[in-house]
Amino acid sequence: GTLLFSADTVAVAAESQAVARVGNATYTSVQEAFGRTTLKNTTVTLLADVTESVTITSPKGVRSVTFDLNGHALQAAGSAAITAPANMQLTITGSGTVAGGDNPAIDCRGASRIQGGNFTSNTTLMRFAETGSTSAEASISAGTFTAPALIGMLDDAEHLGYVSIRGGEYHGAIPAGLDTLVLMGGSFSTTENLTP
């Protein structure tokens, strides 16, 4: 027998497999979408719930990208859900979830701006690393953050880097001794290690 498909049916099938968008183009993986950002289109928009660990990589010349969660969930697959390397700035916006599971939600060696979302992990939620050759920086102004330990350092870190919390809701402990963590605002369920 012969199967006939209209052009409309094929277009719907291709669209249903898309999980991320950059400009008007859609992609079947978030990692591929980040690799296709341009100076004109620097925002990756999540289009569906997906299980994938993503390392932020962009073409030459693109050093700042935005990840719009757009009400969807990114679940880690074997390593941190999102890794931001040195010399890259990542901004996370929108409602939605970044779930690390047994991995961190975020590993950051560069710069990150978190302006919304729900972040969860069964371990350390966000890890940062500053070494003699890299500088980590994070500014967190909104979102909900839930894990046993909220902030930590990557294994090879010499310092945490500069991390400032300006707002958001935090469920879990912040380890003592993070001397470059600045708390300016937010709601904290565990307060024993917080200082003025």
C-alpha cells in the first residue's frame, strides 16, 4: 500500500519535536539551540519539557545569552542541568523549572543572572568556581530555590566568586564560610548560617 501525507501533517510533526527556539528557528535540543544563537538573536526559548544537561556554548562573538524557561522544565541528564563556562554570561528568565535531580541545577564558571524560575536539586543546587584564570559572578533577583545545600563551590575552585542574592525564595541551607556571598534580600527558610 501507499501512505500519503499532506504537507500540513509533516509540518505539525516537525513542530511537535521542537524543544527550543532562537528567533524564528526551532531545534530538537536545547544544546543545539544555544549553539545557534547570534548577535541578533541571543535568546533561547524553551518550548517543551525536556531531559537534557546543557553546556552554554555560542558561536564566536556571542558572549551573552538569555534562556527563557517559558513555563517549561529542563531536567538534568547525568550532570548539572545548566553549565555556564568562563567568559560567558547567562541570564535565566521566565517561569518554569530547572531540576538537577541528583546533580546541581547550575554549575557556573562565568557570569549568571537569575531573574525567575524554580530551581531544585537533591544535592548542592548552584555551584560556582573562581580560579586564577576565571572569574565567577552571579546575581540572583527572583525565583524559588530548593535543595539541601543552596550554594557551593566546584571542586577545583579557589574561591566562590562574587555571588549576590537580591531576592527570591530559598528552601535549604547556605553553608558557612562563603565570604564573597552577599545577601541583600530574599526569603530564607533556614537561617542559622546567615549573617547581617
